[in-house]
Amino acid sequence: MSLEIGVIAMQGAFREHCAMVERCGAHAVEIRQAPDPADARFAGLDRFDGLIIPGGESTVIGRLLVMCGLVDPIRGCGRAGMPVYGSCAGLIMLCSEIEGPDGMPLDQPRLGLLDARARRNAFGRQIDSFTAPLPIRHVGPDIEAVYIRAPLITRRGEGVEVLAEADLAGTVLPAAVRQGNILASAFHPELTEDTRFHRYFLSMCEDYAAGKP
Ligand code: GLN
């Protein structure tokens, strides 16, 4: 049976993630509202084999997730071991701490599934969007990384594996990380033709699906 991936479709690049998931041979379902336990067709987010939180604007996505009652269901899935992947604003949503470009803490809704601190708009305004070739552990030596007002990780817990790093004016900071079932990238693989990063995530989902009762 093919994998079924829930893509949070509040705002941002969710269509591109869905297209990428489908290109990789899995099925993508757009999620716009909290599952209704009374609706037999949609028994809950736990029916999925993985979840994706796209890039966009983390404050907007966060506010909409709160409004739609999706924070606890997503958190529950992540804590129960379901693979969750966040790109860009999705990375910010996954982190336990968020800071502004100046390093000052920001109080905005988050899922806290990743023991790390995200710096929003880390590259500043002058170079807010760019593409760079990037070696990514477990994925490939030459991935095209598209950064759009991207965050970087400025603190990470012990269990957080760094998959890729970016050079921020001489300071090297994590740009892609994994903590068990949680995967995050500061860049947007869904905006390229390269399916390798999504295939890596789907391999995590396959392992998870295989272990489901
Ligand atoms: N700068 C955005 C934020 O802080 C993220 C940008 C993106 O997802 N492309 O939420």
C-alpha cells in the first residue's frame, strides 16, 4: 500500500510539497482543519504515515494552527513517533525556541517537537533569497538548496543530528537537522526538481509505517 502523507495546508508552499510527495509515489492529503472524531472518513491525523509543515510565514501558520485546533493533534503525532518534516517556516514551527534575526527570543506559537532554537530570517535582508549547492548527510553531496528569508539553527540539543550546514558570514550553523522522527530544513527542496530530500523523508515514513500495528 502506498504511503499517505498529511501536508499542513494553512498557508505557504503546501501545493509544491504535495506535488513532490506524489512524484515520489506516495499519496498527499492537504490538511486544513483538525480531524473530527465523529467523521468516520477522517478518523484522525494518526492515520497518516508522516506529516509535512511547509514554508511560508511562521507567525501566520502558527496562528492558523492554533485557530484550527491543530497544535495538539500534530504534537501528539510527533511525540508518538510519526515522522514530521518542516521546511523553512515549518522548521521554525517545529523548534522549541524561536529568536529574531537579532538573537532576541520571540514568543510565537510553536510545536516544540525539535530540541533546537531557530533564528528567523537569519541571513538578514540584504541576502534574503539565494540558491547554493549543499552536501546533505544521508541524502546527497550536491543538493540545490533554495533559501527564502530562511532561518538557521543557533542552538541544538544533544539528540539533534546535523545533516547540512550553511555559512553565515563566517559562522557555520545547521541548515538541516534530524532528531529521531523529526526532520527539518531551512531550505525548500519542494521548489526544485530534485526529489532526493523528500525520498529521504519518505524512507523515514516507510520505516514508521512498517512498525505500525
Ligand atoms: N521568514 C519566514 C518566517 O520567519 C520563513 C520564510 C519561508 O518559509 N520561506 O516565518
